[in-house]
Amino acid sequence: MRDKNKTSRSRENGFTGKSDSWFDEERYNRPKLNANFDEAKQHDYYYNSYSSHHIHEEMLKDSNRTLAYQRAIEGNPEDFKDKVVLDIGCGTGILSIFAARAGAKHVYAIDNAEIALFAKEIIHDNNLSDKITVIKGKIEEVDLPFKEGEIDIIVSEWMGYFLLYESMLDCVLWARDKFLNKETGKMLPDRATMYVAAIEDAEYMGEKTQFWKNVYGVNMSCMTNGIFVDPMVDTVPSSNIMSDSCCILDLDLVHMKPGDVEFANCYSLKMQYTDKVHALVAWFDTSFANLTRPTVLTTSPMKKYTHWK
Ligand SMILES: C[S@@+](CC[C@H](N)C(=O)[O-])C[C@H]1O[C@@H](n2cnc3c(N)ncnc32)[C@H](O)[C@@H]1O
């Protein structure tokens, strides 16, 4: 559901022997047998998925995520008092409601999915209709009732898997450059960092391989090719981490340009013990630093589970 940038791919073949045998470039680059959706259908699919209750329930129930935003917003009433706030991709309106409760002068809540209609109802039912204006449409396309540079704070939960996978960061940056007050405006979050570490997980790999060997008596072993080539989204027990971690991307969301997400970086990992490296795990943190009481949302395997896994 969140898709865009491709992540690095790895294939488990033991990582023994010469390094040029670790990756099969030809195989990585081979076209996949994916259904060929055109762009318009993908666009509809994206917004349709955000129109379902289920996805918003999952995000709201991710208490690590939602409480981090609540800490950043309601925990900092000094920063929100009398401010004009823009909530990009408001979903159910939860972040707008936090901002209104934190004392914002007015909040503009925008979402292109049908969920915007529910946001309007939720905001009405919570007696905040005079403080929050809900607008349904794409931020880049819809007519907006405020002027350029008039927004004091942009709040958005735009992060996708692997931070950038189908993320909506581009439209957040577009709105930042157009509507945020250039001198005093704040971005929430204002920094995003991505990390990588090596893991050992023979049990997980073994389970995956075993499953496809015998599916109701049918040998589907060829399916294991995909699982070792494509990135996986899953939880990783912290005990499986066998190296230190390395920061591979550090985005300053206040000053960065959209193209900065296209990155290549060198990193080195120091192993804590000798074993086979089965995979690299990547995760991200987002910071809410420029506030009276700064806070961080982390998706690290060392911390509590989030819906980003
Ligand atoms: C990850 S959800 C966050 C929902 C809500 N803010 C929350 O924290 O629960 C992102 C939302 O952004 C909306 N969205 C994505 N791109 C958008 C755009 N360009 N204009 C308006 N809404 C957008 C999606 O429809 C989706 O509801």
C-alpha cells in the first residue's frame, strides 16, 4: 500500500566465499511477473486503501506512533498556542484534534481519501468544527482557504515502509515550500534518519524454506527464490541483531530538497560475534526536535513494535 522507492535487495546464499558471489546482479535486475497497473489505477488504489477503516484502525492502534505525535503536539502547548496548523493527510483527523486541543488558532486538515468525510464527522462530534476545517482533495490540487506563507506548523505522518517506500514526502515538501512561514514555520516531524544493521535468523529462513517445500503435498520450492530476493517487512527480535548499527540517511525535513531522497551511501558494520549474516535490517526514526519538549518516534527493533514492524 505504501510504495515508491526501491530498497536494496539481498539474497541469502551464505555470504561465504568470494564477495563477488554474494549477489546475483542479473537475477536482481530480471523483470518481475507483476501485474501491469497503469499509473491512474495505482493512484486510485493508494487513495482507496486510505479510504478503508481498517488501515486507519491499524495506524491509530499503533500506540508507539500515535502517542509520539500526541507527545509532540499536546505535550507542547507553548509551541501550538495561537498557531495556524496544516495537517497534510489528516486521515481520521487525529493529529488535527491533538493540535486543536494543544491550543492552535486554527487547523486545516486535508486528505484526498474518503476518510476525510469521516474526519469531518469526528471533528464535529468532538465539538471542534470551529477550530478545524476539513478539506477533501490532494494538497497539490485543491483550492485552499489560506495564503502562501500563512502556515505556522505543518504536521504530517507521511512515513512509509523503509521510510520512503510509497511515502508522501514529496507533497509535504511541496506544501512546506509554498505555505509554511519561511522565518518561523515548523515542521513536525523535522528530521528523519534511517539505520541499517546485520541480523542472524536461521530459524526464520528455515521456516520460510520449509513451508514452500510442501504446501498441502505440493512442492512449491521455486517460490523461495522471491523471498530471498525481495525486501521483507517484518518484526525482528532485537536478540537477532549481530552488529552495531549505521546511519545511512539523515534528512533535515526543514531544508531538504525532494531529490535528496535518491541516495546512495557507504556504510560499514562491526560484527559483535562470528556467525552467518542472514539479512540486513533497516529502520527509521523521526524527530520532533524544534519544540519546547522534543521527542522521537522510533521504529527500531530495539524498541516497541510499530505497524512499520
Ligand atoms: C499515513 S496516513 C496518516 C493519517 C493520519 N494523519 C493519522 O496519523 O492517523 C496518510 C494519509 O495521507 C493522505 N494523503 C496522501 N497523499 C496526499 C495528498 N497528496 N493530499 C492529501 N492527502 C494525502 C492519505 O489518503 C492518507 O489518509
